[in-house]
Amino acid sequence: MGLLDNVLGAVMGAQGQQAHQGEGLGGIIAMVANNPQMMNAIAGMLSNDGAQGGLGGLVGKFQQAGLGDVIGSWVGSGANQPVSGDQLTQVLGGDAMAGMAQQTGLNPGDLAQQLSRLLPGIVDKFTPNGQAPAAGLGNSGDLMGMLGGLLAK
């Protein structure tokens, strides 16, 4: 449960950063709870068996897009740099974003904005030692369980 507590803490920490947007812990949890497919999208991005190649693949995509410092801040122990929905779409590609949007029932722009608010804190807390685990974050089933536990709290 320690990892889930850490993820919850990250989301709560993001509350202060997002207060100006009207997003707090309740808003973030509601974002995922109102669209459970959002958990699938997040797990698909971060899991070893996901379309992005797991956390390592996602880091590589950010680096290729010139945003390695952004995702590096999420993995590292310092403050998390923000990412915009447009930057996230640039990193993942329009086709990948459209596919995830279709899964979630959102339009690609809305999905990108929601993911841009969720990913920094989630990646940060899934990498509590300031570095990505050598074996990755696990398969999608593992991550779905951890994300589901977050909602249960």
C-alpha cells in the first residue's frame, strides 16, 4: 500500500499546483472515476506491455521530442515540470492520442489536457527513488490494480 499512498500524495500535492485551474484532489479523482477508461489509457502508457513501451519507452519519446528534461523532472527527485496537452500530443503522436481518445470516449484535445494534469504526479510517485525501475513499472494488470486502489481511497 505504500506505493498507493505515494501516488495519492502526488495527486494531493498536485492540488496546490492546480488550484488556479479549479482542479483539486476531488477533481482529479472525479476525472478518472467519471471515465474509468482513463485508467486504461494511463496504464497503457506506463506499463511494460503497453503501446508506448512502458515508462522507458515514454521517456525515450519525450527525449526524441526535445522534452527529456520535462519527464526527467517527473522521474527525478526535484519539482515536476508541467507538460501541456499539445506537448503530450507531440510526444505520443496524433494517431496514438486519437486511439486513446477513442478508447476513453473523449476528443483527443480533452484527453491530452487531462493526461497532462495526471501524468506528472503519477510518474513521480511511481518512481519514488528518483529513477525509473530497471524492470519497468510492471504490466498493465499491475498498474490497473494500483490505479484502482487510488480510487478506492
